[in-house]
Amino acid sequence: MLVETETTKAKQIKTLKKVIMWRIVSVSLTYLITFIYTGDLKSATAFTLFLHAVLMAANYIFEIIWNRYEIQ
């Protein structure tokens, strides 16, 4: 018998926290590498913010879909 230990909402919150923590690490690395490459704070900031806004949304949607089908 399968016993679900976490509610769907709890899993979604846990997933969102995980995504945010990874993005903090990833944004920092992207910003540092982009700044070193371009030497320009404005360009590095704009590129990093745009890229990671898109990636964070995509990752969250992926995790939700993955969790939905993983249970079945």
C-alpha cells in the first residue's frame, strides 16, 4: 500500500524553495562569469536577470509536471 507522506501543496512549496535556492547559486555564478567576460556591470546584470527569470519559471513548471507524473 502506498502512503503519501506529503500533501501536494507541501510538495509544491518544497519544490519552489529548492528552485529558489538553486537559482541563488546559479545567478551568482552567471553574474560573476558574465561580468568577467564583458567587464560591464549593466550588461552582466541585464543578461543575468533575464536569463534566470526565464530559467526559474521553466524549472518550476518542469518540477510540477514531473511530480504530477512521478506519483502515478
